[in-house]
Amino acid sequence: MIGVNVKDNESIDRAINRFKKMVTRSRILNEYKERQQFTKPSEEKREAMKKSVREERRRHRENY
């Protein structure tokens, strides 16, 4: 569980910003969005293949 303790003489806005950073770094919202709808395993494989092809093209382009 993520929590933030507000320090002495610290504004609420600053504490909220620290909390937001912690949430984005832990990728809780990404996991939540992924679980909102079911994706078939075949679709996951297809997306993984597309991603690997894009990364390979990017690596190849950088090496030129």
C-alpha cells in the first residue's frame, strides 16, 4: 500500500505531488487499466510481436 506522511511545515500540495510520483513509479494505475477489460491471449501475443518488431527496427535504425 502506498502512503505519504506529511512532514512538518510541508504544504498539502507538495505531499500530493509526492504521492502522485509514487503512484506513477509503482505503475498501479497501468495495472488497473489493463485489468479493466479482458484481452485474449492471442491478442496479447500479437501486440507483443508488434512491439518487438518496432523495437528491432528502432535498434537497427540507430546502428546505421
